[in-house]
Amino acid sequence: MKVVLIDVGTNAVRYLLARKEKEQWTDEETGGFITGLGSQRDPDGNLSKRAMVATQQAVSYLLQQLRKKEPSRIMVMATEAVRSAKNGAEFVEMLTKAVGLPIRVLSGEEEAYLSFLGATSGLRMGFRGDSLFAVADVGGGSTEISFGRQGAPSQFLTFPVGSRVLTEKFLLSDPPEVVEKEKAIAYAQETLQAASPDLHRSEILVLAGGTACNLATLRLNLTRFEPQRIHGLPVRRETVDYWLNLLSSVPAEERKQVKGLEVGREKVILGGLILLKVVMDLAGKETALISARSVLHGALLSFF
């Protein structure tokens, strides 16, 4: 049995092609495109026509290619950018007509639940069965923070701040000025403060999402995303600070030349790193684990 899952996010469209044999799921292929669906909304909160078209074209192209693999089932999900946009329903209708499939718009709680389930799956590091996990999934338009035992999430929080939100709200200079970074950090701390007590109580902090995975790629000096090497990678708070300071010292065009930085992420990576930094600070953790899995794997385990 083969299935395809697609996640239409605020910053990127991601896909997972998985195969099930003997009750065991195996990743056959993962990938995606940065389309910036949630970028440059108008004052009324509408998604831009350009971003809607670019995202629809990306999903259509991926499905055209993935259908050649003859999956038995296909699922398309959308998250924060679509659920919070004033014209989100219009985009869902547009995408449904283009790809001939229903689009499941996840609630914030559903997204946090699936993120936890996916992010903690496949972590084999000798944890106690009752270890308390916290998973922070930093997206483009929102950050989901969830808590529970491995594979058994029990508490879910969602916050309307992500890498693109911070970038477009505060990091307006290129490269950003010190005061802009300070304001972005203060805003992230204030927004995520409600999660601080539970983050402190957690024993294991897991960081998920595009920024976290790209941080791992940079940390390992890789040229491309290699999930088998990234999943479960420990990362220290000083590593987050190092890359935030380094990348914020040069303009976006120069960031493009940094080995391992995902194409299209050069403008929003700083906002994402600020959020990772703030999460680790609020948790009081010097070390966190990077997860190469998130909502897609959570949906795979929940719905198939």
C-alpha cells in the first residue's frame, strides 16, 4: 500500500510518499517547494493572488508527478495560512477544482496533535516510557507547542506567530538592524509565554518544522535535506545563537550562498531561528532534539 500526503503550509508545500508492508510504514520520498502562500497578505488578511496561484501550481505539479507512483490514497491538508485568511475558503475551492481532491483544513489543535505524533515517532534513544516530551513546531504562520508521552500527546497549544510573521512584522531591513531583532525576540517571548511553565516541566524538547530541519542541515554541513541523519540530532542553544548571529549579519542575497540553506528560505530563516531560540529559552533547555518529521508523519499514523 502506497499513500501520498501533502501539507500546504504558510511558507512551503511539503509532501510524503510512504509505503506500508507488514504493518510497517517506510518513507519512499519526501520533498516540496517554498511558495510563500502566507506572504504579503493585504490589510484585510487576504492571501495574495500571486501566492495562491504559485501554491496551486506547486500542488498540481507534485500530484502530477506523484500519481505516477500509483498511490492507493492521497490526502491534501492545509494549515495556518489557509485557516486564518479571510479568503481561505476561496483558495480551498480554487485548489480543490485544480487537483480534483478535497482539502482538509486542520484546526490549530489538530495541527499541534499531528505535529507531536509525527515529530516523536521514530526517535530511538532509550527514553523512559514515561518521559515527558514537548514538541515545538515552528511554521511560517504559526507555532504549535504540544506535550505528552512519546506517541501519546495530551496537551496542545497553537500561537499565531511563525517565521514569516516575525519577518514581515519586524525584520524589515536587510540585513535586519539590532533593534529589529530585539523587538522580534521580545514579541516572540510575549506571544509564547503561556507555554513556558509546561516547557519547563518537560524533560525532552523536540524542535520540528522547516527552520529546525534547515538548522540541522547547516549544523551537519549538508548540501541537502537528509532526514535519516537529521532525525533525533541534538542541537545546543549556542548553535541556534551562532547561526542566528551569522545569518543576520549579511543580506538575504548573501545568505543564498551559505551551504545547506534551503533555496527560498533566505528571507524567513532569521524569524524561524528567533522562535527556536525563544522556545529553548522559555524551556530553560541547553539542548533539544531536531525532528525530521512533523504533521505529514502524524497524519500518516493517524489517518492510514
